Amino acid sequence: MKIAVVGATGLVGREMLTVLAERGFGDQEVIAAASERSVGKEIGFAGRTLRVVSVADAIAAKPNYAIFSAGASASRQYAPLFAEAGTTVIDNSSAWRKDPQIPLVVPEINIAAVRDSDRIIANPNCSTIQMVLAISALEREYGIRRLVIATYQSITGTGIKAVHQLEAEERGEKPAEMAYNYAIHRNLFPHGGDFQPDGYTTEEQKLIDETRKIFADPSIAITATVVRVPVVGGHSEAVNVELCKDFNIDEVRSLIAGTPGVILYDDPSKNLYPMPILSHHRDEVWVGRLRRDPSQPNSLNLWVVADNIRKGAATNAIQIMQELMKIRKQA
């Protein structure tokens, strides 16, 4: 088994290496690839040191899998070259998510969407992954008519520059670089991605488009507001779900609690509810504040939290690879 991590020196790329080691790939041949300015750098992996190589060298090595976290432009340029060499690419950028020919996968939900011939597979946006996994059992049991989403997204979703900005602001210093137009310390702002002509941002549009694609249901009505908050541990989401038919709230609890990869953490009498401080460095999606919405038929509210660098990016990508390995071994 030969695995390339493209964008290995970035925030998500380094976490991909961590997750690979945790999941038993420490003794496999792992290729750390990055942009030309990072070639030759050394990076730790599973108790040993990897020397960063160019993407061209990684392609020439013909790995079985290439896990990308290098940005959309790099993915558009290099993913097809890996695919031509026979490598299966799992891409964490937005480059391929909307392509109808490319499967968009959360493995607990729709690994069956991947065909044996597929050589490029898209990893969804971090905020999409945690939400769809949290409600996937409800979608199967009742169907979903409408979603109203407000996200409270960690600065780590923007990258290491945003983390450095917050840390400098917390120390009372002027950041060397500004990841955002405004200070983030003791602040939040309703802006993630770029604004579109309709007033929605690209981050909000991803929630809409990707949820419909993963559930294979373009009829779901979805509206979203993305908010960036000064948090490191993970993304939080307030989700209002209108189901296609009525439900029993205890059955809903049971369905959510029984979803692989989800923790139902919901006991208001003991002040137990999900928070980013609980999800940090964890792979599970946490769900709480579960309650019926009395203002709308067949509707409920829930609060969803997950580490956006783990399940929202690195872990989901590697889970896709692991599931494909199982399927291909059985074939």
C-alpha cells in the first residue's frame, strides 16, 4: 500500500498524517507532497521523518491513493494526473464537489455512490459533513422537507493564518497577517467564503448544494447563515429540521444515538450539551439540545458540534479510503 498526502505541510494535511498513523497506516509507504516551496522540508509521521517531495514526484511514484488538501486550483490541476496514473484521489477541496460525475461522500451515508471506475472522489465541506451525518437517520426514516441552518465556525476552517491572527490578538499584538477583514478576538462576523450576487456566501451555498447531493434529493429546501467565531476546537451548528412526516421524539433520539460516528449528548437537567471544547481532537459528531419545534409541523431543533479538522476533513477522507479498501478487497 502506497499513500500520498498532497498538501502535507498544511493544517489539514498534517492532521491527515496523524489520522493515518492512528488508523494503522504507520508502517505503510506514505508520501508527503506539497508545493515547491516546501520540497525538502521534513515532517514527522508515526515516529519517523518524511521528506516532503513535489507533487510531480508523488504522481511518478504511482500511489494507490492520494489524499488531497492543497486547495481547489491544485486539485483541478493535479488530481486528473494522479487519476491517469491509476491512483484513486480523495479530494478535500471544493474543486469537484458539484461535478455530477464525481461522488461526494460521507462514508457512513453514501459510500455506495462510489463506482469501481471512479478515480476522483470529493470530500464534502466540513460544516456539511457533520450536519448530514447528524440527521442522516432522520432523512432515511422520515424524509426531510426543509433545513434552516446557522453555523458558528471555528477559525481553523480558514487555516493556520487565522489561528495566528487570533493568538496575536489574544496577546494584544498586531497580527503579522490578517486572515479576516476584522479582528476575531472577542468578535464574530456573519461572513464565510465570498459573497455571491444573491447575498449568500459560498460557504452557505456549499451547505445547500452538498446536502442535496449527498442525500440525492434536490427537493430539500435549505437556507443557511454562516458565522465565524473565535473558537479553535470545532464547528457548531443550530439546525432546524422539517421532516416529511410526524415523529416521536423518543424515536428520534434513538435514531440519532444509533447513528455510527454520532454521540447524543443531551441532558439539559445536568447542563449537558455539545461544545467545541468536547469535540476537539475527536472524530465523533456530537448532537444535543434536541427538541420539537412547536411553531412548525413535523419540525425539530438540534445543536451539532464536531472538530472540523478531524471528521470535517482529515478523518472523513481517510474513512473513505478505508471503506474503498474493504470493498476492493472483497471484489
